[in-house]
Amino acid sequence: MQKGDELIVVGCSGAGGPAAMMAKKLMPEVNVTVIRKESFFIVR
């Protein structure tokens, strides 16, 4: 992915949350958006 691209992750309850965090760690220049239904989520 290139700088400025967006990665959208749908769901956090399973592997979505860790996948979004890992994607941001590996590709800091990419905008990561998480779409979730849960009313709460532990953010690191």
C-alpha cells in the first residue's frame, strides 16, 4: 500500500482489532479505520 491509502477493518471482536493494530505498526503511513458494533473496546 502507498502513503495516504486507507485500510478498513470491519469488526473487532475476533481478529479485527489485533489486525488493525498490526497493520498500523507495519504500515504507519496508511490510514487504518475500524468499523465495529461493540459498545466498548479496549484501545491500546
